[in-house]
Amino acid sequence: MQRFKLTIEYDGRPFVGWQRQENGPSVQQALERAVFAVTQAESVVYGSGRTDAGVHAEGQVAHVDIAKPLSAVRLRDALNARLRPAPISVIACEPAAPDFHARFDCTGRRYRYDIINRRAPLTWQSGLAWHVLRPLDADAMHAAAQILVGQHDFTTFRSVHCQSASPVKTLDRLDVTRAGDRIAIHAAARSFLHHQVRSMVGCLKLVGDGSWSAHDLRSALAAADRTALGLNAPPDGLFFVSAHYR
Amino acid sequence: MQRFKLTIEYDGRPFVGWQRQENGPSVQQALERAVFAVTQAESVVYGSGRTDAGVHAEGQVAHVDIAKPLSAVRLRDALNARLRPAPISVIACEPAAPDFHARFDCTGRRYRYDIINRRAPLTWQSGLAWHVLRPLDADAMHAAAQILVGQHDFTTFRSVHCQSASPVKTLDRLDVTRAGDRIAIHAAARSFLHHQVRSMVGCLKLVGDGSWSAHDLRSALAAADRTALGLNAPPDGLFFVSAHYR
């Protein structure tokens, strides 16, 4: 039995999310079916983190155990052949230590949230970015975002379905940058609560369009109460960028 | 009658190209239908340049004459409402002088060609980039590209359907840059021959994968003969970025 570390890109639009569910196709299920097609053995594919319906990944990381003797390159190409036409691609595959765990060993996760800020409708970015019509002040959003950096009780930004043991997390980075009509929000932490990135982005959008001041954001954080949340951003603009391991 | 300058973004995948044709839906036709729906008058929408089937635009420019009294902002929003669900978006609309001509007054055109260079299949970029599996040397491509910059007879890089009066064009810029597995090729000129960007990119790909030397590219250009063309790149990765006016 050989354990492999997989780096996976996917378009979240057709999926109910990463995790195997009864109510529709998931990324995990598609990967497990591809592994079965290649190896004729049932295997669980463990991800570094779950993503919700409609959320994308540039670099989700997972691990899987394979009994069939296959090189990493052959496994990658065989999985990709079996995954088609699903928009899931194994962009890297490497042998891992037998005790490597994609979720429990992960020491850093990065997400990017893309907003397109203009009146005109989206074309090819539809479903791949949040379309915000009201003008956003990205500098004000970036300044306010720094309130959230550091160790805080993020209960306000936590889904009721969150399974994390504690609402206290350390946010290492939350940067907002604009290039033309595109605003990118980069978030990095060891781990995030369920819906945390989308909830933080939703509130930063309120700061950006002038509905909220930076003080309102500070109060929402301090409230440590989900009902203080201003807005949850849609999944469309969220990308799981990378998972890091020591 | 008021003339308007439109800046248009589109996803080229569902279209036979910019120009109105018998054999399928075109971007021009979709725009002219939207204008008719808004004004109840037949109008021609003149583009700064044609794009082929499957080629995209971030900033195609066109002009159209409108008799109905409408502000530029109202016209933009009305056209966008009528264009849905086609992936065409009028991102800017402004009043233009009565003699402004999107094609004849254009003094500069910019294109970008996106390549994704990796073994793994594409996901959301499918149809929006050329997927090249063999490793490409972007530095070698950039160096060879400089052979094409300047004034040359570009007959080698010209489609048999090209309607340009002369094959002599001045290429102002042809830059190749890599970021991760993404290679972007930026091209700028006053005007291009039909298929010129795709033909230049196709030959640069041969240089990048080692099939051609820079000398082979120089010989192909000097041949001034379409049969000397190494490869025409697919439309997928080509974006009309902008049109410029004095």
C-alpha cells in the first residue's frame, strides 16, 4: 500500500461541494470513483479542507492509499483520464509517508476571493467571481480587513453548521487589492471556520460600498454573535488556493 | 441621430465569430438584435476588428448610430438587458463624434494569447486557453518573438481568407511571460492580418517545445509563404484586449 498526496484543481459549479453527500455529485465522490476505476479497490480520498457547493479550488490537497503498483505520474494521468469530463484535474501527484494526513498535518491554508465590480454583466467569469454593481472602495476594504487579522473569536463569521471545536482562530493575512474592475481578497490562516472567508468578504463588501464603517466591522467581530453578521458572500468568487505542510 | 462608441467583452465559445454570418450566431448579430430590441430600428454595429469563431474579447470596440434619445448609461444598461443570456457585455458606452469610425480610426490593437502548459487537463479554463502538454521554454519563445517585432512582410502568418490590401505590417510588441503553468503572449500593432496572432503563437510554441530554433522562425518569416507556417494556434487562448484611438 502506497499513500499519495494529490494536488487538485476544480471548477465548483457542478458540485454540491467537496464532501460526499446524498443530494448530488461531489468532488470527493468523483475522485473516489476515478480511484476505483483505476485500481478496482474502494478507497477514501481525504481532503485538506471541505469546500461548499460552487466553491472552486486551484490547489486542494488530498491523500489516498493505493495498493496497485503505480508510479505517481501514471496514477495522476490515469485519474485524470477517468475524471473526464468532470472539471476536476489532478495537477500534481507525489508519494507521501504512510502517516501523512492531508487534513490533520496541514499547517496553512490560503483562499482567494474574486469580485468583479462593475455595472455590466459578467461573461466567462460568471460563476467564477462575485458580481458587485455598486462601486467598492478597495483601499477602505483593505484597511478594515486588518481589524480581522490576528487571533480572534470569529463566532460572528461562523456558519451554524461549523464543526470546529473552537471559534478562536488566527488569521495571518487578509489583503484586498484592485486591478481595473477586479478586486482580489487573499486570506491565509492555519485553518478557517466554516463560511469564515465568505462571511468576512461579505462584511468587507459592506465597508467597500459605504454601508458599514470600519467601526461597524470591529463591532461585528467583538459581538461574537452570528446575528451581527452583515452579509455572507456567494460561493462563486471563492477559490481554495493552496494547503501547506511543514 | 447620435453615434455611440461601445466597449464590449465576450466569451467567443458559442459564436461563429464577430462578423454576421449565415452559418450560426455571431457577436455582431447579437448586438444588432439587442439594438433593435431597444430602439425598434435596424442598425449596423461596426467593430474595430473581426474575431474568429471561439476567439474572446475583453475590450472589442464598436460604433452604432441611435435615433432614439437615450443617455449612454441607459443605452449600455438596455443593451445588456437585451443581450442576456448571451455571454456578451457592453462594459462601456460613450457618445462619439458623428464621423467616429471604430475600424478606420483605430490606431492600435492589442491581443493576449493564453497558454496553460501542463500535463493535467484544464477545468474552468477549458476553451479560454490553449492547453499545451509538452514543456515550453517561455524565455526562448520571448527571445524568438523579437524576430517578428518591427515592419515585415507577414505573408507566412496570413490566412488565405485575409482581405488586407498588403501583407506588410508593423508589429510593435510581442512579449512572452510565464507565471506558474500559465504563459501569456501580448501582441500590439496598428493592425494585424487575419490569423496573424494565432499563426505567430503557433510558431512560438514550436520554438518553446524545441521543435524549431529561432533560426527556423526567422526563415519562416523570410519565406513570405504560407506553406512555411509551422502551426496555427487554436482560437481558445486568444483575447482581443483593446482598441486604441488618437
